[in-house]
Amino acid sequence: MIYNVYSDDLKKRYGEKVYKLPVGLPLTCPNRDGVCGVSGCTFCGEIGAGYENLPADMTVTEQINANRAHISPKYKAEKFIAYFQNFSNTYLPVEKLRCYLEEACQDDIVGIAIATRPDCIHDDYLAMMKEVKEKHQIDISIELGLQSVNYHSLIKVNRGHTLAEYIDAVMRIKKYDLAICTHLILNLPWDDMTDVIENAKMMSALQMNQVKLHALYIVKETKMAREYEAGGIQLISKEEYMERVITFLEYLDDKIVVQRLIGRAPESNTLFSNWQTGWWKIRDTILKTMQERGTYQGRLCNYLNGSAVRRFVK
């Protein structure tokens, strides 16, 4: 195993292919409406991350049905995960969120993934999610946008929270037996390879269930786009990004599932996306390089459980 692939993990858990169906809710983000900011993250566009989402004024059922009709015959899938993807999906009243989640609990939906921010995690919401999970016998996971463990970089991108809120969110979620996936951008302009390694170490130390890696997009008409066009930020090369992914995987505990190695965004919405290279080409090159080097996920994960005193322990 070169790395712990998400699709393989889903097949092991559910016995067959499972695909995510994106669902958009009519909500926003506390970093946009004035609670902790008004302009959002510098890299985030007006539509957030939901490039593939249907209009949020459609009901959850309507969106699931429409996406299922498209995905099921194309990929011959019969089981799905409802993915509440865009903006901060726990940033609304608890009971309103409960209604959305319960609407998604349909016969062929085996799981619900809820994308949100670390500062939108609260015990009342987690208790409700656990109730829904147990009532409907459905898996629920929370996808936390962190992007980097470098809190200086989080301030640079106007994230509205730092590392402390993320650690607090993870510790709270774990008390309710809900799975966690953390999103990371491995090529923020202020991060270097030391940050990449620390990203992997933090994920391993916190016993993360899953991680999802992104390369930074420069979305049109964002603050970051203006900085990019003015020459204020420089991006690393495609080759350096691939080296960062390989290093990240080497330091990452091999039990952690990797949802993806690089994301994608439409060219029409971006000034820069994946070095104008198909995401699958970058992924395949990473895997080929790792295979040639004889390396794999977890090869350098030797730093946990008191590594300095191992020579005294049988």
C-alpha cells in the first residue's frame, strides 16, 4: 500500500463503491457576516467551495435525487454519502441543522459528511449529530477546514481562527464518536516543508480519521487574486508541491485515510489552478514517484508515544 486510499476504505466498510452527493444549504460563514470577519478567507470566492453544488434553494431531497440520478448510472453506484459541502454547515440553529440531516437519511445514504469550521463546533450540535447517527444507524463525519497548522499563515489568509480552535474542535468531536476529516492546503505561500511535516505530525498525534489535501487555487475577484496579480505572493512549482505531498504522506500515520492528494476547481473561476495540469496527472505522478523510491505513507511516522525513551522500553 502506497497510501491509505479513501475509495478503498469505503469499499471495505460498505462492501461496494460509495460516492459523495454534494448538498448545498442556504447559509453563510461567521467569517463573512461579521461574527469574526466580514471579507472571509482571502482565498475564498463568493460561492465558497461548492463549484459542483446545485442551488441551495432546492431541498435536500431534491438535491440528493438530482445528483443520484447523475452519479448512479455513470459510476454504477448504489450507496452514497450526502456531503453538506459549502461554507460552514454547522453555522445555523441546532434544530434546523437536525432537520437537514434527518432529511438526508434515506435508504441508500450510508453516511453524511458535514463541512464546517473549527469555531463552529459546539457540544449541543455534536450531541444532536450523535442522536441522528444512532437513530438512523448512519455514519456521520465532520470535515474541518484547517488549511495549515502554521497559525501565522492562518492569520495571513484571514482565517478568523488559529490552531487552538481546531484542537478544541477535534477534542470535542472525539467525545461524541464522530469521524473527522481535516482539510489542508500544502502550498500556502508562507508555508515551507517544515510546516508540511508538522501538518502530518499534528494529524497523526490527534489520531485523525481522514485528511483531504488541496493545492491552493487563486479564485478570481478575491483578495488573494489581487495580491497574486500585483506580484505580492509567489506559488511553488508543481514539482515542489508533489514533493510536499510525498513528504506529508511519509510522516502521516498509515491508519489515517487520505481522501485525496489534490483538489480541483474550474478554470473559469480561477487565475491559477493546479499549474494548468489535470489533477489526475499530478496524482499519478506522485504515486509513480513514491513507487520508484520505495516509499509509502507512514514510513517516517516514528515520533509518537515517547520516541526518545523507546530504548528503555521492551
